[in-house]
Amino acid sequence: MSKEFRPWKIDEAQLLPPSVQDYVPKNHLSRLIVSLVREELDLSAISGSYTSVLGQPPFDPRMMTALLLHGYASGLYSSRRIAKAALERADFMMIVAGDPPDFRTISEFRKRHLPALASLFVQVLKLAEKAGLVKLGHVALDGTKIKANASKHKAMSYERMKKREAELTAEVDRWLAAAEAADVEEDKLHGTKRGDEMPDWVADKERRLAKIRAAKAELEAEAKAAAAAEE
């Protein structure tokens, strides 16, 4: 008797249209970052720089800031890798709400608002640490230690506060330097392309099947020829 497997419902339509948020756990890093950016940060320095009414509306600065912050906290610095994640990873797809920016837009946003973003990212790390988080994604914090010290001394000393802020600023500077270096290197390699484009036939079911079957036939013929040569 053969083993019965769970059905693979890859072609089955869902009765109700799913929300991408349904695929992201309630306690996920991306949800915390979205909450911090939307509810706690003052982005007027960024939003106030958009004054022209000409051209297409730009992406919401809150979304772009959350996207970059989540990328860097997750260890993704390349604009191309962040753009790819916004198409493929549920946590990033949740942030962009189904309207992903391309890698050029992500890179240009970072370059245009570099000082403001650096300040905002430091604020986020300080808030997360003060709230008692030990980590923010890939970034190690010592929030529990700071919380314990604060309970003993009522407030962090001025010297300790300045030292810790300098450490967090250095961490954010490292993110932004890594992002710039990654984009420069990938621009050299790929120019104006993403660098992971697939051939056109991959998206066409009939052409895809024909290509794969032709490749399979060639492999089988080569195997037969190799076997004959051995004999």
C-alpha cells in the first residue's frame, strides 16, 4: 500500500483574495519596523523635500524608509536584493503592499535622503534597545542590560548615553556604507539591468515545455552516445 500524501494545491484558487499580511507572523520583525516607522518617526525632513507637483507621484517615504530599514536589519544591503525580496518574500511584500519599487528607485531614495535616513535609523535602534530588545533582525542590541542599569540608576549617565549613541551611529554608518558599496559593485556588473533576468521563454508555458523537453532529449542522446562509446 503506497503512502498517501497531503494534496499539493498549487493550482487551486482561494475562495477569498488573500492579504499578504496573512503570511507574515504577528511577531515578525517587519511588523515591528512598519509600526515604528508609521507611528513613532518624524519623516518631515524627507517628505518635505518633495515640492514639485509634476511627474508621477513618488513612493510614500514611510514605505521606502521601512523597506530600507527592514532590508538592512535583515542583512540585505544591495538595492537589487531588496527589490528582489519585495517581489518574492512575504515580509518585504507586506511592507510594499503589492507595489514594489525597482532597484533604481531604492538606490536613489537612499542617496537622496542619506543624512535623514541615518538619523532615523539611529532613532529606531535607540527605541528598540530602550524597549528591551536584545536584537533587531541581525543587529545585536543590549536592551536588557540597559533596562537593568536604568532600574538601578534611574537614568543612564550622560557619558554612557553619548557613547552608546556613537556606537549605534557607527552601526548605521556601516549599513549605509555597505549599501553604497554593494550598489556600486553590482552597477559595474549589471549596468542598468537587475542581473537575474530569465530568458523570455521561461514565462511562456508552451515555449518552456518545448525548451525543457528538447534539452531532456539532448541529454538522453548524449547519455546513449556515451554508453555506446564505453562499450
